[in-house]
Amino acid sequence: MRFMSLPIAKPTAPSSRLPLLDGLRGLAAIGVMLYHVGNIFGGYGPFSRSYLFVDFFFLLSGFVLALAAEKKMNAGWGTMGFMRARVIRLWPMIAVGAVIGAIQVGSAFGWAHVPFLLLLALLMVPAMHGPAEIFPLNGPQWSLMLEVIANLLHAVVLRRLSQSSLLAFVIASGLALAAVIFHFGSNTLGPFAHNWWFALPRVAFAYSLGVWLARYWQSRQHRELTSWSFSLALPVLCLMILPGLPISIAIGDAVIVLFGLPAMFWLAATSRVPERAAPFLDRLGAISFPLYAVHLPIVHFYARLGQSWSLMVSAVASTLLASMVLAIVMDKKSSDKRSKPPKTMPQPLARKLT
């Protein structure tokens, strides 16, 4: 899952961002939230397959980090520095989601095991016991853990591979993912302790494909294939239509993840957004990470009060509001960090560099 602005490396690009992918990231986070809302309140409705947006997050993360970090890593930015930057970026919102989840779980089921589970969540260590979720306080944290694993794989292995070798890795991961999907009957692997490791091909395929696409995208100019509004709406419409198609869940999930989402991602990556639409897409992107990180405990809290439509709507509204507030806080902290004057360089080192 990628949660950062999207730089454009082409010198001829008219903007320093890819706002359409920011907007899709926000819609994907909303889709995952609505999937959980349907699950918890009963009746999935048109969002019963929106769990596949998690694969979009992995794809986007590989794409973004290949553009933003590979050149620096190849120039000498070490693995530890890269991983430290990723943890600094991801951990604060992970911690917020874990704390909200701890309050929700403790108030509902008692506090006996909550401190230990909270410690595991803050350390990003899965709870490996029984059939329960590996992060019982906040289920979606499983994908953030796999995101960090993918980041480490990127720093140690993927960045060193040629395009052809990387493509071979993508194909091998895709074949493994297809085998997992057809074995389990869907692409929902990841949250649970008894089989979470079968989600490793899920993140390996999408993330490495994102890296490959980023390199290809960066290497040449690309013709716009369709309008930005169509590119924005298409993934949402496809996942809403998917449950009604006369095919098995496994076939539908495999086709969408292995072929559909990558194709739709490429349409979005090559689309151009008019200036008037960019602020809206930026706002969607800004709430995506907070929304993904905190939505499930909030939805569970409202579900404890009842199963009415009004409570379901209140859960969605409260989640969106909390995400907007957290996005503002995150943006302010980032702005404060950017506005700080650089530290004075020690004199011996300054002389050495000059």
C-alpha cells in the first residue's frame, strides 16, 4: 500500500505529481472500508470484492517507491536508511490505528490481553496463535506489515535486478499467486494467523510489478490512452460489477489481480488530469492512509451499538471525518519538518566536502 505523494521523473512533465493515482488511492481506501462495513453490518452488496483494492495498494507502492527511491538507493542510500524512512513514514499512523483498536477491543471484550497485543502491534510483530487475526486490534495492519517486508525486498533484491530479471520475478510471483488463489478459492489471504504467509505471493507480485511498470513508465514518453475521469471510475466500477458475473470467485479474483488491475493502473498512469480536478484528487489521496489505518476499529465500535442503517452511515461518516482530521495533522507535521532550517554542517566535514 503506498502512502506518499507521487513524483514524476520526466523532465517534460507538466506537474511534479500524479494526482490521478492519488485519487485512485483514496477511492481504493474507501472501497476497502465499504467492504468491511458490508461484512460487519451484514450484506456485502456491491463492495463484496473490494478487498482486491489491497492489491492495488501494493502495486502503487512499488510504482511510487521505484520512482522516488531507486535512484537514491543505487547512488548509495543504504538499506537501513531506506527502511528507516519507510518505518518513520508508516509507523505513526499504524500506532494510531493500534491504539484506537486497543480501546475498542478492551472496552468490548476486556483488557486482559490488550496491553500485550498493543505492544505487538506497535512493534509490527504478528500474533501467531490459533485462527485469530495476526493483528487482532486492527486487522488491516497485516498488509502494512507485508508492505514493510516488500520494502526490504526492494532495497535488498529488486533494485539490483535488470528489467528482464525483474519481469521474470513478476511472472514467477504471479504464477505462485494464481496457485494460491485457486487453492483457497479467493484472494483474501493475509489477515489470519493460520495461513497469512500465503499472502506473500500477493504482495510480491503486485509490488514487483509496480516497480517494473515504474521503470518502463520512466524510460519513455507514453501516449494518453483514455480520459482521466474514465481511468478514475473504471477500477471502482469493475470491482462493483465483478460479484454479479457468472464466474467463480477464484477466477474473478485471479483475472482482476493478474491482468485487470495492472491494465487499469497503466491507464491511470498515462492519463493527464486538468488543473481544476487536481485539488480534489489530492484531497482523496491525503485521506487514504489515515482512512485505511483507522477505519476498522471505528466500524467495529458502531457495530457494537446495533445493526441499523443509521449506525452504518454514522460509522462511515465518523471514519471519513477522523481520516480528514488525521490527514490535516500529518500534513502539518510534514510542513513543519520541511520548514525547519537545515542543521549546520560540522566544520571539519564541511572543509572535507569542499
